[in-house]
Amino acid sequence: MLAEQAGAPILFPYDRVRSLEANAIKGELTLEDALPALLAGTGLRGSVNERGAIIVSFAKDKTQEDQSVSKKSSFLVTVSALAASAFLPQGASAQEDGGTAASNVDTITVTARRREENLQDTPVSISAFSEESLERQQIEGTEDLDMITPNLQFTSYGPLTGNNSAAQVFIRGIGQTDATSAVDPGVGIYMDDVYLGRAVGGAMEFRDIANVQVLRGPQGTLFGRNTIGGAVLLTTKDPGDEFGGELKARTGTDDLIQVFGGLDLPISDTLGARISGGLKKRDGYVTRSVDGLDLGDDNTYNLNAKIRWEPTSDFSLILKGDYAHEDENGSPFVFTDINTSAVFPIAVSVGAGCPGAVFPPPLPVPNIDDPRCANDFYNQGEFTNGGNAPVTSTLESWGVSGHASWDVSDVLTLKSITSYRTLEWKGLRDADNTPFNILTTNLESESKQFSEELQALFDFGSVSGVVGGYYFDENTDDFTRVLFSPPIAPVLAGGPGVLDVQLVDLGTKSFAFFTQWTWDVTDRLGVSGGIRYTDEEKSMQATIYNAGVQPIDFMPTMLPSTVTTEGGSLFIFPDKYTEDFSSVIGSASLQYRWSDNFLTYFSWSQGFKSGGFNERYNAPTVDLSIGIENNQPISFDEETANTYEVGFKSDFGGVFRLNASGFRTKYDDIQLIYRLGIVPLLFNAGTATISGFEAEFTYAPNRDFIVDGSVGHLRDKFKDIISVPLTTATVGPDNSLPFTPSWTGHIGASYTLRPTSELELSPRVNLAITGSQFFDAANTVEVAQNDTTVVLNTSIKLAQPDAGWALVVGLNNATDELYPVAGNASLSTSTGYAENIYARPRNWFVELSYDF
């Protein structure tokens, strides 16, 4: 065996290289000469470390699993067996079954510092997952990531949008509940290094994914816009060097039909392409009692294409295009509660002839079982909706990007990332979830964004760094209609409500310059520091007024032009408003490697998210400090975060990995949703501190058995609260930040059995735990997740790796845990409603896949 003849152990990532084939060579060669010859053309490289161990790793593009490497039609067991073919008859193995000469824990490459480096060498709290790891743990989309990532909360169905793809993402208690266009997310989502400017569209099925990285804590120095809480980096597969691909088909509960296909198309030695696409159809799991419409359904498809051109070893260009389409019935909201003393429920009850209902208040709507009464008898359970207004959720997005990289010299590499994207979406929602027209919202939005990032990466040996510039330009047109029933004569007589119309043009222009440098003071000690300057302009121009009695799909033909203080009907002046925001933020870290397997670090980082303008109004605006009508839009200021973090990263014998970090964050001028009248608006709420820790481990005593787990803890406290006159649903000194559970964690295990020499049978179980949490700033218990949730997912996989096929049978939410994933409440306002969305009940699936 090679290990025996060389007198050295061989370390390699088994799962990533099992399908590769080395070159056959003959003759007596030194180890240094044999390794390059054996691995030529495979995308692998071999080296000998300072302790004499043979290290086999990917030579380039290590951030993506099994890319830029040859895929053969036959599958060999281990790379050590391939290397040993130079010294032994074919089929001999350099590692006995179940042995641990090679590392059983994968080497993971990350790009948190804008360059490729080993996860275990990076002084940042990161969770990183390969495609194989995501599939093994039944993670199918971005909203599943919080099942395996500590201190991450990622849910879809942004309540204020009514759109199924609206993402609410929080890392370490920092994020944003409002996914509408005037509000920026607090966690940045990047697709192939391109920032996605809107929260709608952030909740997505994984599309030809290669790997996912979740970066915790402010990432403002290198990633910039709206990464005050952290960043989620999604990387899709690059074209392969040889013809091949994969096909997947899945069926399951609720008439699930899901298919996916990807194909590598090498065109020449320097040019290759990859195309992929998928669709998913599934019935909803919430039923409207009035018409049987199923809510929470899936009806989506997507297409992706990449072209890679490498005319020389020093230059590469990747062009990418993607398209996604969704057309679904609506978000699976259900009635949770109603304030029977609120004005609107009383008004519609009087209008419907509810016995005992009177206007004006204070007498509440009688709590009797009568369909004419807007009361709690409309609570039909967690999976039945009592509304009757039209509902829908649609999305269409596409984008193109170009990634160019030029190795000018051994010292300098230049990179350019250029992108253009469009997004159109609609969310039509019955907020009260009753047959009454208490509140119905109809939001339509169209966004276009262009971004350009330039990087110069330097490597002087012990000193390396990056200098860059970033430009972002986005324009969004929103068209919102809100139907509601105030206590006016027609409503009290049983007539329809009135309609607010909001036509809003939003703009963002952002420039940034950044640099970060790392100095390896010694082989064990390293320091790094960075700084970023950002200048951002936000603009808004709007026509907002009440159109009287009109249907929810009303299309105005003539628009008013005069505000109410001048005798007209506009709530704010139709002028263009602008606000400028700028910041200088920094980061620094100190790391020390006590041994090859144990690294400690201390870091400091800052985050910044600009302010802007609120775009929702249902009455003429007032100066909140004096309560006098002024027809000016209500703006909000930027928010900032300062985080100190200490952590360690450790590997033990190639079979056990444990990474942990502890942190404390000061979170200033927090942007939270309050209610002004019936309208949700963003205000700066004050200052809070957040402290906590994360720990993640992987245990793989052999190549067949893998156990992974994590735990996260958060503790937050408001230190200072900004009083906002005339608002309700505000924070108090004992409130918790939204989506900030005290504890999160998971544990999973899989084991591979081999019933025959060709078949593998792999059962898997994954348990995710999330502590109680609130979904809004006011900590409304009626819509909160008030209990700890425990979700169990299981699967069993039968595969024949040499033939390329696999069959997976799985059960999600196996114990049928009942728990809410999102909630929205307006109980303190005149509308008086509260609504929830619950997780899909127990569901099974069967998937057949084929790699070729």
C-alpha cells in the first residue's frame, strides 16, 4: 500500500473524491514525483505536510463539491486506492474498512473573507454545508437551514406581503420582519456572490446548489449592504469538465410532484456549459371553508444556465443566467384572535346584523355562535381558513451575471462581479381571515437592480489582502391597494368598505470602498483588519390617497395631485424625497493556532443598515412630535451593530470536529415595526444588547457513520427605548427581539450498511429543537411560538454508487409537531385581527435519482 511504502498516512475527504479515477503510472518514482502524475487531470493535488502526512485536496474551486474534476462512468471506492495503483495491483486499498488513516470529517472551504480558505483556519463563526450534506439532512430550501444552523431563524410567508417567497431571516437576533420594498433585510442573501436586494424571493428551493455558507455576526466590511446580522451565501454548480449530469424525481404527501435535472456540456478544452431546471407542484395544507381553496401550495419552476471560459490558466469568465416562476393560491394564514372591542369588528358586525352588536363602542361584539358576528367563533383551527376575499401569491424573477478572474501575477488577482436582476411579485391577502371585509391587502411590486463589484486580491506570502469597490442601483415600483371597513355609514348599513391606493417609486443608490488585510505574524499567530466606507441614497416619490368604495382589484385611471392640507385628497406630497446615509465601519481579528488541530480567535466587527422612508399610509401624515398634519412621509434612521466574538476551531484525529464561538452585540437604533393607526410602519426603537454562543460538532469514527449536531443560545435585553408618540404595538423594557429564541439546536445521525458489495443502505434521523420566540416587536402572545418545538425528520436511502442511482424514502415532521412559523397581529388597532401560519403537518416523500 502507498501509505505503508511511503511510511506516511494519507488524508483526504472521502465523500468528495470517491467518484474520481487516478492515472495509471509505471516505474520507480519518488513520492514527490508520483503524486502529481497520479492526480493530473483529476482536479486534485497532493502534498506532504510538515509532519510527513500525504494530503490530497482539490486544486481549484474548492468551494464547490465535485466541480472542475473528471467524472468517470465507473466509481472507485477511495482516492487512496487510486493512488496505490502505482505500487499495487488494481483494487488494493491503502485503508482497511472502518480504518481512520484518512480523515473522515470533510475539509470544508469557505469564502467568508473573500478568498478561499479552510473553514478551520477562518476566524469567523460559520456554518457550511455541501450539497451532499444538505441532501443527507433533508434540507431542501433556504427556509430549512435553521433546522441545522444554530442561532438562525429563516422562515417564508412574510405576513405583511402575503407572498409565499417573502423571507424573514434573523441571525443572532438581528433581521427584519417586514419584507416589503421600503424596508431592507437585516441579513444579506447572496447567490453566486450577487446580493439579492429584496426579501421577497429569498425563501427559495435550492437550485442546482453546490454549497451554502451561513456567516454569523456583522459582515459589513467585506459584504456590505444589509449584512448587519450576517449573511447567507448560496453557490450553484459550475460546469463540469466531462459530459454528465443528474436527474431527480420525487412524489409524496399532498400530491407532491417534483423533478430536477442538470447537465454538464463540455464544448472544448477551454469552454464548458451547465444547464439545469426543476419544477415543484404540491397541494396546500390549509383549506378555505368558504370555497375549498388550498393555501400554502407549491407551483414553481426554475431554469439555470452557466458558461465557463478558461482560455488560459490565468483567466476565467463565468456567465450565468437564472429564471424562477411561482403562481400559487396564497399564503396559509389562519384566524388566531380578534379584538371584539375594536372599532372595525364592531362596525362590520353591526352592518351584518349581529344580535347585540351596537355602535359606537365600548360594548364588544357578542361572543355568540352567529356568522353575523365578528368574534372568536371564526377560529376554525390551525389548518382551516374562514376568509372569502381573493388571495394569491405570484413571483417572477430573472437575472444575469458575469464573474471574471485574472491572475495577473503570483501576487495579484483581479476580479469583477457584474449583475443585473429583475423581480416581479404579487401578494393578495385576507388579513382578518373571516368573511368580513375588515382588512384585505393587495401588493404588487416590480424591482430592477444592477450591481458591480471590483476586487484586487494581493498575496505577499505572510501578508495578504483585498481592496475593492462596490456599486448598487435599484429601482422599485410598488402598487398597493388596501380594502378596509371603518365605521362609516355605508359599512354600518352593511355595505362595502373603502379602498386606499398607494403608488410608490423607491430608489437606492449605494457606493462603497473596502479593504481588509491579514498578516501571518508567525506560523501560529495571525492578525487581520478591515474598513469599509459606504455612501447610500434612498429616494421615494408616491401618490397615496383613499379612492372611496372600490373593489380590491381597482385600477385608477386618473390620479389626484393635491394634498389634504391644500384641499385635495393626497395623504403626502407627491414630491421626490431623498435621504443620504454614510458610514465608516471596521473589523479586526486576532487568531492563534496552538497546534495543527486547534485554533482560537478573538474578533470585532461592525454592521450598518441605512434608513429610508415608510411607504404605507391610510390617512394624512402628521408631525408625530406635535400631532399636526403636515403631509410629509415618515422616515426612519440607520441602525448599527458592534459585535465582539471569541471562538475556537478544533479537529481531533480526523474523526471529531468541534467549533464554538461566544459573542456580545450592542444593537443601536433598532428598526422595528410599530402601528400608527392601523398601519404598520418602521421606527427606530432604541438600543439592545444580545449575547450568546454557538457550538457545532461532527463525529465520524469511520466512513460509514456520521453524527452531527449544534447548539445555540441567545439572551437579549433592551437598554434604551425611543418613545414614538401616537403609536401602538411598541416594545417595552422586558420585551424580547423578534425571532430570538433562547435556545436552538439539532442532532442528526446516519449510518451506511452494505447488504451486498454493490448496494448501500443509509438510514438517517435528524432532530431540531427551537425554544419559544415572538414574531413581532410587541411580543404578542396570541401569535407567538409559545412552546419549545421539537421536529423529527427521518429518511432511508438505498443506492448503487457504481451504477449512479439512489432511492430515498423520507418522513418530514415525523411526530406531527404543531407549531407556528410566522404571525402577525393588529389587536391594538381599530382592525383588531391576529393571524398565524403553522408548519406543514407530517409528510412523506419518495425520491429516485440518477447520476450519469
